[in-house]
Amino acid sequence: MFDFKYRFQWRQVINNLPAMLDGAWITFYTALLSMVIGIVIALTLLSMRRSNNVALRSVAIGWVSVARNTPALLQIYFLYFGLGAFGATISSWAALLAGITFNNAGYLTENFRGGLRAVPETQTRAARSLGMTSFQAYTRVVIPQLLRIVFYPITNQMIWALLMTSLGVVVGLNNDLMGATKALTDLSYRTFEYFAVAAIIYYVLAKLTFGVARLAGWKLFSY
């Protein structure tokens, strides 16, 4: 007969909850920063991809192809361990941030490219016929429509980046949510309790991010 003798000890987890919440803040901050930098890089890559310069276009296509067709874990490993072969060393957090940002930029570039193609070119021509400059046509007509199209895919990417920060533990990051949880687990051997609470915190962070984004989208794009 199956004899389940494991005794749950939640008090210890509750006592260490502040440390896990501090780690959750670092997790959210890392994901948010990677998205901000990733959006800037993605818009740059999109411009390069639409350029007539073959070299710029090749760099952009290569970035997107590598980011989308290799594992994110491998990208983080390369930044943390691989750069050491060339005499360059970076911290665990920097490797995680750079890896997530590299990956985000690749996916966001495709989101922006698809969104831009969804905006009819007649919108630009109509704006120009009204006397707008090319810059005004893009900033006042094209970009607002582009943001409305890609807003929710960007939200999904933010949630994905939030969850992907857990990969930092494989390169020694110990102050984010997963790293703090792993450290507490190693000290107490209460694996189930700590990882169960960590899973709940990740779930709540993802749901809050989605809820805030949905509210912001309703406020910004209710027209």
C-alpha cells in the first residue's frame, strides 16, 4: 500500500517569503528592462531590414533568424560562458539580460514588421496628400495604428520574458525569484513548498502584467 509520509512545512516558506518577493521584483525589473531595450533594438532592426543597404539588411535578417531559431538557454550560455573564450566576462545578471534582450528583439522585429504590413500604404499617401511630411505621416498616422496592432503581441512577449528570467539560475544568478528559491531550497531541502510558492508568484506576476496591459490597451486604444 502506498504510504505517503512527506510532511509539509509551510511556516519556513512563509518566514522566507520577503526574500522571494525581493527576488520577484528583480525578475520583473529584468524582464521590463529587456523589453524596453528590445523594442528600441527591434525598431532599429526593422529600419535596417527595410533599408536598401544589403549589409544592413543582412545583419537584421541574421539577427532575427538566430534569435528565433536557437534556444534562449543556448544564447544565455554563449554570453556567459562563450565570451570567456575571448577574454570577456560578464555577470550572471548581465548575461541573462543580454540573452533575453537579444531574443526579444528578434521576435519583436517580426511583430513590428507584420504590424507595419497591416497598415495600408494608402494611409501614408493620404497623409502626404494632406500636406504632411514623410516624418509627420509616420508619427501621426502610421505609428499609432502600428502600436494598436502590435500592443497585445508585445504584452505576450513581456510575459514570456518574465518567465524566461528563470533561466538565470543556470548561470549562477541567485537574487531573482528562481535564484532565491533555489538557494532557499538548497538550505532547507523543502523543494516542493518553495517551488510551489515560486510558481504561484510567477503566475500572479504574469496575470498582473496581462491585466495591467489589458487596462492600458483599453484606455489607449478605445477609439
